[in-house]
Amino acid sequence: MGRVVSVSSQYFTAALMNKSELFPEINISSNIEKSEVNADVIYKPLNLNNELNLEQIFYLGPKSIDILKNIDKDMEKVIDFGYFGFLALPLLYLMKFFQTLVGNWGFAIILLTLTVRVIVLPFNIMSIRSSKAMQKVQPLLTSIREKYK
């Protein structure tokens, strides 16, 4: 099982994935004035007589989900999609699919927008019908309010 620690900006990340059996202690400190981040990875073996094999993956580069996924499936967790990640990730893959079809990100965004609008169209229709029904009932509600002030 891979364990990932990373330090990220909006577009780039420095990540370390530990694939060893020994779990390291990680201390991260930052200095905002100097724009510095320090990470200490400390391995404390339980038994010094045995051989210690460390397996790690280091990554320094853009937060590209495809690149991170090619490195390791757990490495994509470096990207935080927020509370609505369960929606954002499928929409991202759908937009990438549209981009491969049309070859242009602008048209891919337009196609994604149209797709989402078609998906929510039944809800919009129900809302419009409900609004029209309320418009028909509105004069009755107004007369009742005036009658029973």
C-alpha cells in the first residue's frame, strides 16, 4: 500500500510515496517569509540486525491527473477536488473525452456545458411547470390574504 505525503501549490506538487514496509515519521515545516517548505522523512527501524529495504517514489512536477495516475494509482490523491470531488472527477474525465473528440478545450467546455444542461433539463422543466402553476394560483392567494388580513 502506498502512502503519499506532498507539498503543493495550485498547479505543482512535490510528492513522496513510501512503498516500504516500514512507515516513516514525517515532519513538515514552512517559512512563509522565505517561501520555504522543509520535509524530514525519518525511518526508525525496530530491529537493526535485519536488512532494511526502502522503496520510495519521488515526484516533482505539475498536478496532472494523467501523469500522477501513470506513476501510481494512489499518487492521484495528491490533487484535492474538494467536497464535490465525486462530481468533479467524472466531469473532468468527460471534458477530457470531449477534448480528444474535438481537439479544442473551448469546444470541450461548451460540449460539457451542453451535456450537463441536457442532464438537468427534466428538473428545469419541472421547475417551470411548478412556477406556471403558482402563477395560476397567485390571484386566489392574493384575494384570500386581502379577505383575511
